[in-house]
Amino acid sequence: MIKIKKLSRDEFFGHPDILKLINKINKKAISEFSYIHIKEKKLIKLLKNNEDWLDFVGITLSLKNKILCLKWSRFN
């Protein structure tokens, strides 16, 4: 079982897995996508346990069939 604790804001946004995810989100947003699918169990746990930090930046989570979908708004 993967144990992931609730992180402070600086710990969360400085976490290596989150930094990689931010790069992926930026690439998707540049390509005009407004979602990304996450399959890695460790990353899903990290995101679910720290969901309030995602709400803080306007990202919502939805979990379906063990695949997490991150969604955000696109501004033109």
C-alpha cells in the first residue's frame, strides 16, 4: 500500500512528480487541450491527498476506471 501524506503548499508544488506533471500540463495547454489522464498509482494518491492545492490553481479531478483525469479551464 502506498502511503502519501498531506503536503504543505511548498512541498506539494516542489515535489518532483508534481514538477513533471506541471510540464505535461503546460505542453497540453499549449496544444489547446484542457485535460490530462494520469495512470500512475503513486501520482494519483499524491493528487487525491492534496486535492485542495489543485483547487487552488483551478484544476479539478475525476477518477474513472483507475484513471485520473485532471481538467482545467482554457482562456483565449
